[in-house]
Amino acid sequence: MAEWIYFLHPPRENFAETMTDEEREVWGVHFERFQRLLEAGVIVLVGPTLGPVNTGIAIFEAPDEAAARKLMEEDPVVAGGYARGELRPFRISLLRGRDDADSSRVKPS
């Protein structure tokens, strides 16, 4: 299964602080969908960047670009025009807990 990343670009700066009730409702549906995809084993990681530019990031698995694009385009915030999606192939090179050389060894600080 291939890994993919998509970025969610909201329509304006400080979006998280300035959402309308309608936008908040759609983003709530978006989050519930991510919860279901996480439970299904599709999602690896999701979250927003913080600060004045609130870009969202979703890392997930899909068999090919068509399936990945479909997953992104069916996101309620992308489908409804509340954010612009940007899809790219992705590779997890290092992952804490998966790629620790010796997880029992104390790491230098």
C-alpha cells in the first residue's frame, strides 16, 4: 500500500479563529470522517499547523493515485469548497516506535 499526503489550504489566514458556524459544522464532519478512516486503518496521521496559516495535513495509505485523489476529493471541506486540497505521494522514512535502533537504549538529549 502506498503512502500519500494531502494538504488542506483554508480560504484565509487565521481560519481556525475566524470560522463561521457553517464552516465549523463542515469541519466537524471532516474530523468525524478522519476518525472513521483512522479506525479503518487508512489514516496514519492528521492535524493542522498552528499560527496564522492553518494548513491541514493528512498522511494516509491508498493503493494508487486514483484512490488517494478520491479520498481527498471526497473530504467534505474539499468537496464543499471550504479548503483547497493538494495531494502528493509520500514516504514515511523514519517513524518513532517503528524505526528505533534500540528502543531500550536511552537517547541523548
